[in-house]
Amino acid sequence: MKVLIIEDEQLAVAKLTQTLNKVAPEADVIGVTESIASSVKWFNETATSPDLVLMDIELADGQSFAIFNEVQVDCPVIFTTSYDEYALKAFKVNSIDYLLKPIQQNELKAAIDKLNHLRGSIQPDDHTLKIEKLVTELQKQTTGISYRKRFLVKHLQKLVSVEVASIAYFYSDERVNFFTTGDGKTYIVDYTMDEIEETIDPEQFFRISRSVIVSINSVDQIQPYFGNRLILRLKPAFDKEAIVSREKVNDFKVWMGK
């Protein structure tokens, strides 16, 4: 089974490939693209047609639905995304499956099993028509996005549901991601920083650097920093430097002034 992965986060690609190898050893990843433009180029220039596309919805240059406006994708698609507010029913009816990140091994296996079960009964014309209907439906529904309200995290051998509104900041340390709540409690969160940024309200949270996302309520003081950057004092106290990177300073000032 030849598989094309469309995903703009390298860590997500690595995790997805590893999981795919476990649940479908026969799968051969024949390509990885990270944007709408590179995906369209791949389809136009690659003679080998994949048997399956694993496609993230949110890419660096826009939503992957735009790919279908540029090229004909006449193979089954499994969509992946951090968002949980998309039209689940439309996904289930019109695509092979719809998987929420972080993708679980059993869920990917079930999607592959579904594909194998349907293989032979899917006509290319029928599949293309369903994808077109799916894209049309989703483009109508994604204009009003609702953001994540809570995270389910592990803490002391238990699962704890934490309201996003109570989170002061997210940060990455040694390739592990955390968030700290307003009362000073810190939890490990099983999402990449890109996935976190995609799912939380940009009115309330701002990614000041690759490794730190802050809540507007956590910013206690803002001071100039060398290199035309800013350094923040956060509440509760952050034991690392919260520095607004140079290219984000103007957007950060606009965000703070809203």
C-alpha cells in the first residue's frame, strides 16, 4: 500500500509514520509534503498514484481543502487534525476516516482496516464526487471556529480535565510540552506546540516564540530586551525567560492592545 503524508509538522510526520508502520507493515510512504503548494506539485509531477493519503487539514499556507481545487485526488483520504469542531458526520460519510491528533494507534488501525474492507468497492468517480461534496461542506462550516475548552492530562496516576481558561502559559522543555495554570500547577500535555497553537483562542493566547505560548492574563510586565525583542514577567512566575522573538514583537503589541 503506497501512502502519501501531507503534514507540516516534522514531529507529527515521524509519529504518524511510526504508528503506520506498526498497524500496517505493508504500507510504503512514497512521499511527504508540508504545504498546499508542495502537495499540488507532488501530484502534478509524480507518476505513481498513492493508494491512500493521510492529510492534515491545517497546513502552513492554508487549509488542505485547497489542494482539491488544484488537482484531482482520486484515491482514498484519511484526514487528520487537532480541531474537533469540524463536521464529523461529513467526514465519516465522504472520506475513509477522520482522526483527531494526537493520533492513537488503535484509531489509525481501525481506519486502515476500514479502507481494506472497502477496497474494491470504491469506484474512483464515486470517491472523487464524495471528496468534492466533503470539501464544499467543510468550507461552509469552518468559517465559525470554536476553540478548545479543556485539556485531558495525566496527573498522579489519574486523568485530570483542565479548563483552558485557567491556563497561564504553555512551554516546551527538552522536547516535552507543559502548561502551567493560574494557581501554579504544571502538567505535561501530549500535543506539539503547533497543535496547541492551532486549537486555542488567539484572542486569549499568543505564541511569543517557538517554545512559549502565553495567556493575555498571565502577562504581568513587559520590558525592552536587546535585539529589538521584549522580555515578559509572567504570573505565576515562570522559571525560564519569556522572550518575545523579534519577528513577533509588532504582532504581540497589537495583540496586547486589543
